Amino acid sequence: ALFPVKGREVEAAVLFIDISGFSRRTLDLTPTETLIYVNNFFTWVTTEGLRNRPGIVDKYIGDAIMAVYGAPLPHPDHPMQACMTAIDMMAELDRLILRWKTMGRPALSIRIGINTGYAAVGNMGSKKRLDYTVMGDAGNLASRLENLNKQYETTCLGTEYTYRRVKDDIAF
């Protein structure tokens, strides 16, 4: 029998943040040290990056985080909130690097992708396990932009639609 899982379509801003060169940075770490490294990064992103912002962590994917703004609760300036998170993260990164250096942890650089668009949101999964998530092109494109930073040697890329929504309030 099919399991009807209800969702809804909303406009949301999706932000992907990833550790650049993660495999290379953790070559000299044990598996336990790698886990600690990643968990410290995740803690940093969720406490510093999402602090005072109405975004949620949708999921952890390897050494990446997918955050969503505008869902599950609507927020009128969700594209701005995603962009401000990215700006906060890039500004805070130097402080994190210095702190980690004193602890003997490998240096860190990040890549960020941001897209605003329509997505299906809701509890998805099976009768035995459900997770709230965002699905659709809005998230897929944000993930691709995060990855495209490698090719352009950039830190943060966003879509034109997101840019149009925030350009009057952020100096680029």
C-alpha cells in the first residue's frame, strides 16, 4: 500500500555550505579526529551561521550542510536571510581558522551556494522514518552552485533571482 506523505510547495532560499578540499585536509587525521573535525564545523555553522537567522538545517551531507530559509515557517525576506548567513560565515571564518590553528586542527576554507525558488517541503520518507526536507530544483541548483565555486575559484555563488531579491539591501 502507498503511504501518502503530504507536502506543500513554497518559495524558499536554500544555502549549501561545504568544506573545500575536505579529503585533502583530513588525510593526516584518524577517523575519530575526522569525525570531531566535521562535527566542530557543523557546530560552528549551526551556532554562528544560523544565529539570529530564521533558517533551519535541513540535512548534513558528508561534510556539507543544507540550510533552508522560508520553510517550514514563511519569512518575507528569506533570500536576504540566506545571503546574510553566507556573509556572516565568511566574516567569521578567519576567527575560526585562528582558533582551530591554536588547537592543532587543519586549516579550513568553505564554499557556499545560494538559490531562491519553489520547492516541495514536508515530511518525506516512509512509515518507519520521516524527515522534514526540501526537494526540487531550488535545492539542486544551490548544491550545484556550491560545487561550481571550485571551477571559478570563488567562495560564494548565488543565482540571479536571489540577487534581484537582495541587491537593493546588500552592497556587492
